[in-house]
Amino acid sequence: MAVYTSVSCNELAGFLSSFDVGELLDYQGIAAGIENTNFFVNTSSGRYVLTLFEKHESEELGFYLDLMLHLAASDILVASPVLSRRGDVLQRLNNKPAALITRLSGRAEPQTATAHCSAIGHELARIHLATLTFPQQHLSDHGHEWRMVTAQQVLTDLDDEDADLLQQEIVFQQSLSTTGLPEGIIHADLFHDNALFNAGRLSGVIDWYFACNDFWLYDLAVVVNDWCCQDDGALDAVKLQSCLTAYHQVRPLTQREFDCWPGLLRAAALRFWLSRLLDVLYPRNGEMVQQKDPAECRDKLQKRINEIELIRSSWPVRL
């Protein structure tokens, strides 16, 4: 989330006239995140989030918005796109595809506690199972091949120590076999700032615009790498076990997933190290843009390499 495309009050009011959402009261840009332009929008009938899509074209956005509608209908804690009077989920605003989304109650927690990790593990497993009945598919934009190509792209821009770490990780990831892993649709970006809590209870999962078909275990790795850490990025054993156990109780984890778990934790850390490096090396212009520190994910990658014993011992079932 960020603001790359400005929207005036008159432009927004004209956009809202296509919906049965009442009159515009006020709105403000959202600085958090890095991909799309987002505004909080308050009208006489409720609270919404307006998203202008900076990278995606209308043809591919149908997948994300239809997925959100499907999950909302499946009783998953997710914001739902608002249909226009004509029944459309997607409009255009200032020459960008745009959608109006219900705004959920609650806020993102600045730091995660064990109870948060348990709640998100439980909900993530519910999400994965709910998507089994969603008929559409979408290939990952940041899958293994993207990671390998992007790693080679940024290698020459790194200092010797980081370049050596990245080169070694390329070799490791190329050797990692993921055959037989359960797969389906994943969120792919479920950091703790993409989940809302209200009075200590999980109230929603937001920002579905990286959703794709991939390994469910990879999605769990993205969550663990962000939610289940100490301040220095090292894994927190109690948070880790809480998250994995809650997930496993809804969708039992398999022997094959146990075999691949350390490698996919490293793959998830690598993915966000690379995407953050791209944002720093090739920044986009915007009114309100939040760049995230690549070093955070680099350090997590290094720690996951060294934490193999903790990673293995925290698995929620003895196989």
C-alpha cells in the first residue's frame, strides 16, 4: 500500500457515484506498503478502502477480487469487494483499475504475541482449505524461477558478503526438491501488517494482491518468518510452535512437508530479501512510499540457515 496516483475529492466523488455507498465524507491516503495506491474512504453509509492498482491490469485483477468474494462467502475473515450498481467489482479511476473494498474493524498489531501467532496459523489453514472449491488459478509472480532470475540480476549490486550469501542460496534453492508438496491458492504476503485484530481477536486478513497457486507450506513459511520471530529476526520457539500447532489442527501437515520445511523457510526469506532489494535499487516515484529494509530479510535468511535444529524440533507432529 502507498500513494502513487493522486485522487482529488471531485474525482473520488464521481467514482463513488457508481456504487450504493452514500455520499463521500472524507478520505486519506495510506502510506503503509509498497505495491498499490490506497485510500481510507468514509461515506455516509460506511467505511471502505479504495485501491488503485499500479502494476496489475484489469484482466488479471478478476482473480484476486473473485477470490476475495469467494473467501468472504466461505466465512473467512476477509474484506470483500463492493459491487457497483451494474454488478462489477472493478472500475477505472485516473486511468488505473480501481476497486472499493469493505474496511474491516480492528488494526494491525505492531508486534506479535503467541496468541496472535496461534490465531493466524488457524486462519491460514482455513483459508487454504476454503480455496479448494475456488475454480480459478493464477501462477505466482514471485515463484522459484523469479527468485533465481532476480537473484542473478541483483548480485552485482551487492557487497562481497551479501553476494556470497546470495550465491550460496541460489545453489541451495536449485537443489531443493519440492515434489509431492500439497499445493493450492495461497496469500503469499501474509505479514503481520496484513492482518487486523480487534480486542485481541483476529478480525481480518487483507491485501490479497499477491495471491497465487503455490505450495501451502511456502505460505506458512512466509507467516512464520514474520510473525514468529524475536526482535533480532531469530525464530521464537514458543510462537513458532503455537502457529504450527494451530495450523496443523485444521489441516494436518505431512511427512513431505516436514522434509521441505527448512528449505521453504529459506525460500520465503529469500523472496522478500530480493523484492526489497529491487525496491531500493530501482525505486518508483510516489507521494507516500514506504520502503522496507532488505537487510531484515537477509538476516532472517542467514538465521534460518543456522536454526535447523529449532526448525526441526518445533514441528507439531512426530513423524
